[in-house]
Amino acid sequence: MSEFVDNKVVSIFGEALAFSQNDYKQNFDLNSDCSLQKYISDDLVLENIQYVPADLSQIDSEYIVNRAGRPYLRLSAQTAFEAMAKDFYSTNNQQLYLMSAYRSYNDQATLFE
């Protein structure tokens, strides 16, 4: 995931970076369930499988074609997504297709089975 060389982070998920290990620990939260930076995998799981982000917001935009039911994203992602959809529409005169959004642990587990 990341590596330290001479006490500097040199990459995270393939992105080249340069800052101290102390800055890394202070600025990145890869462990808390509520962190936008937490990476989930077979080895890194949610502490609380019933966790639901407090800032979920329903996506409602005239610039998307919704194929995801009642789609929710975290507020910062929703704001960015809706801005991207609006920009895409103004450039291409086409809506973006939304196929998936936030899934609860149980929804994700059902899809995985």
C-alpha cells in the first residue's frame, strides 16, 4: 500500500508522494470506519459491520440516468459527482448513467455470495 524510505512516504496506491512518516500518521486515517481514506479488502475490514456513514446524501440530479434505485453517496462524493455530471452534460449534452452507489454491508455481502 505505502512504503517509507528515509522516513518519507514515497507512494500510496501507486501515487508518488513526499512527506514525513509523522505527517502521514497525522493526516491520513486508514483505520477508522468513518474515514474516507480507509481501504477495505479481505485483510482490512470494517470494525462495525453495521456502520453507516453519518453524511449519506441521496443523489438527485437532472444530469444523471439513475439505474441504482435510491442511490446515496457520502456528501463530499455526492457534491463532486453531481458537479461532474453537470459538467459532462454541458459538454456532451448527455446524462451520466448511475449504476451503483453506497451499499450497506448486508447488500454488499448478498452481491458477493
